[in-house]
Amino acid sequence: MIVTYNRKRLLSQCLDCVLNQTLPFSHIIVVNNHSNDGTKEYLNDLAKRHPKVKAFHLKENLGGAGGFAYGFKKIAETACDWFLIIDDDAMIETSYMEKLADAIKDTPYLACSGTVTTDGKIDKLHRRRVKNACLMLLEPVEDKEYEKDTFEYDISTFCGLCIKTSLARTIGLPRTDYFIWFDDTEYCLRFRSYSRILNVNGAVLDHKAASPQTSTVCWKHYYGFRNSIDIGRRYSSHPFVYGIYIWLNHMAHIFIDSFFLLWGNNKDVRFYRRQIYMDVLKGFWKRQLGKDSRYLPGSGK
């Protein structure tokens, strides 16, 4: 299952990888999150040539969370035992699904994944373990773990995660009110009591995302900060302590950005980031979720 938005070129590459698996997919569901770059026409044409491809065109951009939830609903209507989740920028190697299937056979795992690489290097941010259940601190799986055939972990992004359909039916859909970011983290925490995740290190996907060094503050960070607070309230072993911690953390960031604004250092970025932190704290007690008109796709510094 693929969610896409205005990245037709990447989507085309992604689907080439999906269509050429050594272990073929029985269904290929693509959720078009209201793209306006010709994605709809491309998918409709592709579906005529490849009957396995089923394209669904949303009438508005529901964010990554809404797009994945819609796709999960469509998967539930199929007879698939397992399903793979990726964005349009994930290029799975041709043997990706075959390697996952071989590793997961005759095991109790209900979720598995492969290794994510970006610019030829392992991107460890996609596979993490819970380090502190009170403060909801997560840590990437160590380098040495990738030298093994497989390893267990707790939290995966939706980049190359494969889930048993029966598990998804049991725990339900991703939270659409997260809109974007951390919907995958919350989903993994929800099924953690049923199964840990098995990473199959030999199954590799190339993530065509911007590297962390080139990324900057943008509208997505508002949802990331806000949603992480909601996760802490739901899953922290001590929610009250977590609330104090995150409040002080955000206040510290506001103070730091305010201080450096006096010196004119990265003024536009710092002002925008400070505003995000302030808006997140304003909604701290109201527990506001859903799409926010102040932070829409494409905005930011």
C-alpha cells in the first residue's frame, strides 16, 4: 500500500520496484492524497495496464495519517494475509518481499521490516526501541545490530513496514487526527503488546528523502511536536511527569530562539520555530488534534 502526494516522478520509480518483485504482490493499493501534478492521470493509465494496481483518489489532502488510514480500510476488504506500507519515495529492492517472507516463516511475529538506507547509508531513525517509558524517549537500533541477520525492535516508521492483516483488524486504523508525523509511532505502540517487530537486515529499501542535514523547520514540525505530546499522554508510564518534562522542554526552546533572535541569527527560521512551539503549548491543555489551518502542506521557512 502506497500513499502519494504530488511526487509523480518518485511514485513512478516506486511502482517500478513494486511491480518487479521476485515475490509478487496480489494487490497494489495506491492512495492519491489529492495530488495536482498529473498523478491521477498517471495512475489511471497504469491501472489499465496492470490490473493489480488499484488507485484511489481522495477529494482533499488528508495528510499522511489520513491517507494511510484510508489505505488500511481498502486492505481490510481484500484477502491478503500481510501487507506492506510505504510512501512514494521508498524504493524497495526486487527481492524485498521474498526476503521478508523467508525470515518471517514459522515465527510468531505479526510485523516485520527491512533496512532503510538514504544516500547509500543506513538510516537508523526508522527502526527504534523504547529507551525511557516515562519520558517516551526512543533510541535508534545500534549499528552492530545491523550486522546480524535480524533484530527485534519496538517502533517503526511506515517506511517498509509489513504487517499481518489480522493484527491491523484487531487494533484498528492509524489515527487520522494526527494528520502527519508520529501516526506510525502511535500505531506501533498500540500493537506492542501483541508483537515486537522483526527487522530483516538483508531486505533493503532506498529512501529518496531529503537528508537530515538539508532539512529545515517546516509546517510538519507543528504536527510532530503536537502529536508527540498526545503519544506521551497515552503511553507514558507516568503521564503527569511526561507532561511537566515536555512543557519545560518546549519553554526552553522558546527561550533559546528568543535569545538568538536578538542577535539576528537565522532570524526567519528561529521566529517560525518559536511560533510553532508557542502554538503547540497554547493547545497543550485543549488537546487539539486534526488538520490546523495555520500549518498546511507547503508552508514554512
